[in-house]
Amino acid sequence: MVLDPFKIEILLSTFYLVNRLFNLPTLEKYDTQKMYAVYDRWSEIARESFESEQNMVNFDHINHIVFAGMGGSGTIGDIFSSILSRSKIHVNVVKGYVLPKTADSNTLVVSISVSGNTAETLSVLESAQKINCKTIAFSSGGRILDFCTKNKIQHRVVPQIHSPRASFVSYLYSILKVLHVTLGIKQEDILESIEELEKIGTRINSSNLTDSNMSLNLAKWITGIPMIYYPFGLQSTGIRFKNSLNENAKIHASAEDVIEACHNGVVSWEKKSNFQPILIEGQDDHIKTKERWQILKKLLQQNDIEYKEIISIKGGILSKLVNLIYLLDYTTIYLAIKLNTDPTPVKSIDFIKKNLKIEKI
């Protein structure tokens, strides 16, 4: 087969253009508020947060925990839901205004809002206070701090670092410091997860803008709309990836549980589209989930659809989750740079917040 010289020239030009984009000056040109620099420090921030002087608290007689938060704060709730899925404690993650009707005095409500002004999270906190739930809130200040101070509710101040989504590890590990005894999470598992962050950080951060950078390679591959599949237990990684693609790269993305998708969503692969499947797989996925992954891959191959696999590390569930989130979040920053987009501004979210009616506390 003889290749068209004109097509070869286009392919080579595209290759050099994409690879030339990824250098430090280009990162700084488009990432004007240096989000990447905060991500470079994620493992350091995680360790500092867990070793901080935040006062620990141990809530007794808990049989139900509600994590309330939106966006990145909601992802933290998803992570704890995964970690506690094998415990005897019932867990809800509320991403909205309404506290579950099952909440009572034996319920612990953990409210998380980086800004401290999230209307939905404040609504849940108010409802919890009215029915005498055990409560604690984490924010950088704002109306949530005011409400907690006024009603003598446990509160921990965690400063915002750059933006709510970049503050993810500072909030996660601050909450772990304060509540790991209550939640039954072992300190050695927390320290293991920080060590894993340190390991992957050297491979994906801005000091390694080479072909060995997994996050960078995935960003280069994404040219359409990512269709993210995830298994039970790793849902927080798939949802967080979708959200970060939306906020950082400003592109559409979709995320779905792989088992559920096999009952409906897979039919869409019978037609060509600009969706690109990304499979987030766990080392310890259930045997039937592993079977389903293989069948899905076979289907995609039969339909000549290219896909990418992102496989978790071995280790505890906390290590797996934060490792995957770090890898995939950094992918969205690199993708933003590839698209000549500043990852920090979120004008549409600002528009929504500006038009919300603020109720008095």
C-alpha cells in the first residue's frame, strides 16, 4: 500500500504540533492560575493535611452516615461510601438539598463545602440540626461556618487551595485526620495511599512531560467525547473524571457503571459516533465484573472502536481511588492545554451561583 505524501505530511504536522504543546512554557501560557503547580504538590498537601493539628473527634453509637456535598465535595462522599461499603454502617451521599427521611439521632451528617457557601449542603446541615443528628462540617469559612458557630455545631476550617477541585486532597485527608477513628479507617491504609500518591506524582506531573506520562498520553488520545465506564467500588473515580473533564477541559463527557451499561448503553456502539470509550478497571473487580469487561472489549473490537483501559494499582481501596483520581484529573489539565483552554475559570457555574436566591441563615 502506497501512502499519500500529503496525508503523511498532515499526520506528521499533527504529531509535532501535539507534542510541541506539552512543555512548561505552554502549560503556564494557558494555565494562567497554575492549577498544574498545585497538582504537582498533591502528595505533599495530602501528607500535610493528615499530619495537621486538626482536632480528632470520635462519634459514638452511629449506625448511619450521610455525606453532603456537591461537585468535588460530593466526590469525597463517594469515596467514603466505597470505603465503608463492606461495613455495617449504612451510608448515603447527598448531592442536593434533601436529607434522607431515615436520618435520626444516631445519624452522623458530614457536610463538606470548600467555599462554605454551597446552598444545597447548607440546606442538609440545617435539616440535620433540626432533628438532632450528630453533625460536623468542613469548609474554608462562609455561611456554613457562621451557621455552625451560631448553633454550636462541630466545624473544621480547611483552607481552599487554588480552587474547590484542586483542594480535593487537602479536604479528603483533613477529614480522614478528624474522622478516621469514627469511620474505622486504619492509619496505615491512609499512609499507604499518600505513598502511592507520591509514586504516581513523579510519573504524571509537570516534571515529566514525556511519552512515559500516562496522563499526558491519555489527554493526547482524547479527541471526541469520553464515555467513561467504571465498576462497583470505583464509581467516585468515574464521576470525578467526568466532572473534571467538564470543568477543566470544558468538554462534554459521560460516565456509567459498566454492569448497568451492558443492559442498555452498549447498544449505542452499533453506530459510529465521536464518543470514545475509557474503561476504568479495578485490580480486584468481582469475577463477574471481570467477565463483563472482557465481553465489552470484544464488542468494541468487533465494531472497530478504539478504547483505552485505565487499571487501578494493587492495595487498599483508598489507595486505588486517590491514585486513579490523581491520574485522571491531571489528564483533564493536559487536555485543557491541548485545547488551548484555561482549566481554572468556570464561568457557567459562576452564572448559576450568581442567579441563585440566597436565603437567610
